[in-house]
Amino acid sequence: MVPFFLGRQQNILDYALSSLWRNRLKNLGIVVVFSLVIFMIASFRLVVSGLDRSTQELMTSVPDIIVQQMTAGRQVSIDAAVINELDNIFGIASIHPRVWGYYFDESNGANYTVIGDDRFTTDTEMAGLGIKYGAEIDRSYNSEPVVIGQSVTAQLMLGGRRNFSLFRPDLSLKAFQRVGEFSQNTAMVSDDLLVMHIEAARDLFGMRSFEVTDLLVSVVNPAEIDTIARKISENIDGSRVITKRQVAKTYRAAFGWRSGVGLACLFGAIAAFVILAWDKASGLSPDQRREVGILKAVGWQTGDVMTLRFWESVVVSLSAFVLGYGLAWLHILFFNGMLYRPVLLGWSVLRPPLT
């Protein structure tokens, strides 16, 4: 019984393949349209999935609490002496000042994120950022050590060189020496990044010796983060206190909003796909009606004809899915999701890879 059933299905499948080949131009057009829609949707989902994974990875590098100073609704520099006011709060493990800002490179129109940390040395392992260190700093050059992202290396066209210079606000040059590079795995947060000692960052931005951008607070017990954040806010007037949970929520909201915009852009393609699929499934052309009549005349049953149409649909749908999904993977792996990166990653010159 089973061999008979399988042989019967094989014969119907053979006829279905020959029928599809006779109408190859029409069926090829259907496969192309279906593949295009699957490619667009699959590419979008793969890009969003990559963003979600990168967000989870970069959260390992976010401090428990970030303290900033606000004036007239805008962030301003904060006096490093404020650290002394927070020393009496029980549960704080450490407080580190940080200087950070954006450096605009006029030569290529890129914005670099510059971070100065007082813990930075030429072998500092920053949590979650996977620094790959190179050779030791060459002391014969009067330059500051710096760790940079891979896109910064490409934009500055360093190649095998380690030394480069950036302009201060007064247009004088400050020399740097690359001592390491961030891992590709954390490109979402580190691709446009330059990390150096806090004094070097102050010098680059022309800040005074006591000024910092914000404070990074580590907490002994993660369950007390919200309580300690409230105490910090009460101790420093005009402060904005941001917890790790709030940072994660902001990332999810930002990427969720961009994902919604991208999905709305795909709505037209999805609607066209549904209309075409409905037309394909619900109607028969005159040639198809004639073919059904001939098949019934030679002894085919209605169930056999329905099985034939089922196998034709399976072959067309499976071919379109494999082709569309395969192209989506190629789009991500070799073209780095170029169709959706402007929508999901913003409009910066430097955009991290998704693979």
C-alpha cells in the first residue's frame, strides 16, 4: 500500500514538474516576484536580529549608573570634585570620571566618538569591548596612546601605520599612537570609538583640568541600583542619573521604532505579494481549465488534480523561499545589509557591520 502511494505521488510530481516547465516563463516570473518579497522581508528580519544580538552584547560594557549635570535642559560639564560628595553613599563600589564627546573629521565627513577614562592604560581590558592590542607604544614619538574602532582605522586610512593627528579647537595638532583595536564582535558600540586617557581627551577638546562629562558609578549589589541612583540624584542638584536598565530600555525603544518604520516601508511589497498569491490560488486560466478537462477525460480524479496543483505550488513556493532567503543571507554577509542600514542604523558615515 505504501509503495503504491509513494509511486503515485512520484508520478504526479513528475507530471507537475513537466507542467511547470511547459509554462516556464510564467512560473519563472512568479518565482522571481515571490523571491523578491521573501528576500526583502528576510533581509529586514536578519538585520533586526543582528541589531538585537549586538544590543545584548554591548550592554555588558554599560556601567551600573551614569551621572550627568544638566543646565537649562542641556547636558554640561560636571566638576570632578562632586565625587567627594558621593563617597558617603553606602553600596557604591567605585566612581570614575569620564570625558567624552564627538569629533568631526572634515576630511571624510565622519563623526568619531572620543572617550577619555582615568583607568585607561596601554593594556586596559574594557568590559565587553574585546580590545585587540598590538605592539607596545613607541616612546620616541610625543604622542598619546589610543584604542580605536575598525571603521576609524579605515576612515583614517592608517593601514599599517600607528601614528596620526587630530585638531584641537584652536586648530593645533595633537598626536596619537594606535596601541589597539576593538573587536568586530562589539562593532555596534565601538566601531566609531576612540578611547584614551582622560587627560588626553581633555586636551583634545580644550576642557579645563577639573571638568568631566559624566561619572560612571559601579554598585556592589545590582538589586540596589535604583536606590543608590535616587540617593545620588538627591545629593547633586540638577543632575540626571541614568541606570543600566534605562539604557537598555532606550536601545530597545530606538531599534523598535526604526524596525517599525522599516516594516511600514515593506507594507506595499507585502500587500502585492498577498494579492498575487491570492490570484494564483483562487483562479484558473483558460489553458489550465483545458488541461484539467483533458486530465479528467483520460481518467484523472478530482483528488489527483488537486494533488497536482499542490505539488506545483510546493515546487514554486519552495524554490522562491530558497532563492529569496539565500539572497537575503548574501545581502547580509557580503553587502552588510546595505538596503536597510540607513533606516535601522541612522545616517552616519560610520556604520557598524551586521555580521
